[in-house]
Amino acid sequence: MRAGAGSGRRRGGTAAGLFGASLLVAATVLGAGGAFALPSAPPSGSASPGGPGTGGTRGDQDESNGRRGDREDRGDKGDKGDKGDRGDRGEESGRPGSSGSGSARPTTTPPSTAASASTSPSPSASASASASASSSGSAPASASAKPSAVARPAPAGAVLAAAEAGPGAGLPTAQGLQQALATVLTDQNLGTVGLAVADAADGRLLYGKGENTAATPASTTKLATSVAALSLIPGDTRLATRVVKNAATGGITLVGGGDPTLTALPADQVQVAGVPADPDTAPASLDALARQTAAALKAAGTTTVVLDYDVTLYTGPLLHKNHDAENIAAVTPLMVDEGKVDPKSLADAPARVTDPAGAAAESFANLLKAQGVTVQGKAKAAAAQAAADAPVLGRVDSPTMARLVERMLTTSDNTLAEAIARQAAIAAHQPAAFEGAATAVTQELTRLGVPMTGVVLNDGSGLHPGNAIPPAVLVKLLALAASAQHPTLRPVLTGLPIAGFTGTLGKRFGAGSGAADAAGLVRAKTGSLSGVNTLAGTVVDADGRQLAFALMTRTAAPVDTARAAMDRVVARLAACGCR
């Protein structure tokens, strides 16, 4: 089908698609299943409430709440675009939000449910799979799911299915795609372009333009981090922050488990991506940990203690190569509220404390004092790792790994991305550092059959301008996440922002963009560094076929202008059947 014909066909379904998308967003934001996924029951045992670029560290974070979307392009703040001092975080507006028994390694659930967690998928993971199938068009996780079946946001009671004549029905052709995209791809605001379009059902490449040429991925690097992490770590894993007795000092030790979403805020003040957290996505509470610890100490007749803190879970440098103390915090296994100076800040690039671990320990000491337990002196880093058999006085657990991945992708959270990458490194028996995390992700993607020629990874967030990934690899990652053979990867799809509605796409595909007809039909991960803009995700075309795409550009055009040009390319995919 020619582009013109596709546009006509889409016109009749746009209102329905947008209405359906609005229903999806309502379920996404308000449902019990989490701020970034369709409702799901919380798991049992839950405890507490082009080549190297020129700069940027902030990119993606700008769009998550409608604030971060801009940041991503701004290269100056994450990905603020022009300034390039902040990289990927710029694109996402939300802020994200790791493991612990004795050695502070990942744990699947609190002890009471560890057995069941290790032998069966978590409700969250199952819900993510079903949410993906219904909201992003990915193949359902059930054995009976048809690889070619797709769905997109639609009014209640309506189901938009893919062609029913077999796996090849409704499949766009290379010629059809070339004709449909010819005009929009010549937009000079795109600059140098790399593009890959594949059938999401099986990953078959349908059309490409420089698809095998590695380019700077910016925050689309988070797709690689997410796929590897969910392949290595059970989706129901929770990251534990603990307090244990310290036999050497006679005091207590606060043990960091790698959870940057741990919060010191009261429950009624906690927000995720600008909206109140629900039970499934609410971060672990430092106050709850202090209450548990104080109760245990007072039961033993102790009201005065010496406090130290254990940050031995991670190794290597604390600071990212492009650290700016805004787009990303110092990477340490112990912090509260992602190391923000103002825990309530909704800024896309909030100021970060210099010593997140020390600040977390200080907050904990203050909370203990409020419970009637005095901490002598100032808390210091522990001289040695906490003993594996040290008596536990208190413990709180993060949301599941599946939910953390969703949050990280929706909001393009750099601090959370690096924490998840380190958990992948631990699971792969690599050093929990930037280099070890990159090695773990590379090795796991290779094991999964992802073609890694040309791929260079230096971090888990995409802030590093030296990362390189070809467009064809990004669509392969998306196809894996949509595959019925890999249901545990489904949160990669359910975590993708929805065009015009959520996360870093919340302010894109709007009126006047030339891409508004695709709002609600596209789910994609954004990426921005100075001069670099990327977009990789899924879209349902006019024939109801789910396509995976990756669009990577390098241009001197203003960020907003370049993004709008990219959105028009994706909107053209949504508007045609391209056969």
C-alpha cells in the first residue's frame, strides 16, 4: 500500500486509537499494577510501603513527565541538545527509583517467599507480559500466542488484530516502505540518518538505511541494559537495604543493596514521574527501616548506638565519565531519593549531593533519633563488608526488577539505569562497575543471539558518547522483547513511553508536529546527546501489523526541530500498510 492510501486508512482509526490510548494511559498511571504498566497484583512477600559524539550527558530524561522530554534533546542537560553538558537524562522527566541477603546480592523476595519466587514467575512479570500484549502489540507470553498477533490502544470492547491469513499477512514490503518514507527521510533537519524497520513478530528486517552502521545510541542504550538485566535476573527480584549488627564495633551497619529509589520521604509525598506512587511501584522507605531497627534495638534494651554503612557491593569509580551532578548521581549502592539535594524535586536535572551514601546514613540517623535511638557521632563507611551471617535488625525491599526496568525506560533514568546494569554485572559474575556492567550486558546479548558487530558499550545509561549501536541491533532487542520465546523480557515493551501521553514522549507527537496522528500508536525509547537524537520502539501500521523500528540521527539542527522530523518519519510508518 502506498503512503497516501495508508494515511487515508489511518484517518478513520485515529480517534479510536487516541481514545484507546487514553484508556491505556489511565490504566498505566492509576492502576494498581504500577505507574508504567497495566495493573497487576503486587508480588507476595513485598516488604516496604554516530560514533562518539561531542558531548552531552543528559539526553533522555526530559520527557518522562513532560519535563524530561525536552531535556533529552537539550544536550546541555543530559541530553539537552545543544549544550551537551548533560547527556541522556534530559529526555526523561521521571525519576526512577537492589539486593540483599548476607552479601547484599540480588534477592528474589523477602525470606518468607523466597522459595516460591525462585520457582515461578512473579505476578508482576506475568502482568507485564499481558500488558505488553494488549497495550504495545507484543506477542503474549502464553504458549498459544500467535507471533503475528498484535494489538494497539483501542476503545473498550474493540480489538485491533493483525492480519489473519498467516505470519506473512499484511507484511510491509521494502519497496512499499521506501516509497512511504522517501519524502520524510530527505528532511535536512535529520542530518545523517540510520534506520531499521523490522517485523516485531519475528525480528525480520523489512527496510533499512545504514541499518548496520553503528551510531551513538544515547539513551536507547537502556534497551540493551534492560534486555540483558531481565535475561540475567528474575523479574520478581527485589533489591534489599538492610541494617545488621556489627560484631566488630558493637554497633549497627546500614548495608546498601543497590537501590537508588530508596526514599526518605513520607509515603504521602512520594511521586514517581510526577504522579503518586501506588503499592506496586512505591519505593522502599528509609523511615520504615528506621522503625524496624529502633524497635529491635529497644527490645534488646539499647537506645544508643554507633552507626556505619557498607557500600562494598559496587567496585570501581563512583562518577560517570560525563558526571555533572545533575543528570546522574554518584553511582553507589547506598543512596536515598537518587541522591537529590531536594528529594521532592521534579526537575529533569536536579542537583545531586556530593556523597549520596553519607547523606543516606545521616538521614537514617535522624530517623532513628525520631524513634528514640541516638546515634553517637557521625556515621562513617564501614571498614569491611558486613558479615553474611550478621543478625538483621531491619530490611526493606525495592519494587521488583520488572517494575524498576519499566520505570527506568519510561523516565530514562540514568542513575537507575546504572544501578540495574550493576545488578546485571553481579548476576553475570562481573565486577559491579561501569566496565563490568558493560561486559555483562555484551556477553548476555551475545548469548541471546543479538548480532554484536559494531556494538560498543561503556555504560548502562547511554550518557557515554563513545557508545555505539547499529539500528539493526536495536530492532533485534525490541523483537526479542516481543517474542513469545522470551516473556520475561516483556517489561522492556511495557516500559516504553507512549507517544503523546507518557514519559519522555509525553510532549511529542502533539498538534502541529505533523505527527499527531501517530499519538497513542507509538511506544518508543528516546535518546539525546549533543547533536544526537535517537528513537527506537514499536508502532502499529494501518494494516494492524506491529513493527519495530530504530531511527538514529546526527544533526546540527535544533533539538526540537530534529525530534519533530524524526516523529514524522515514525508517523509515516503508522499511516501506511506499505505493501
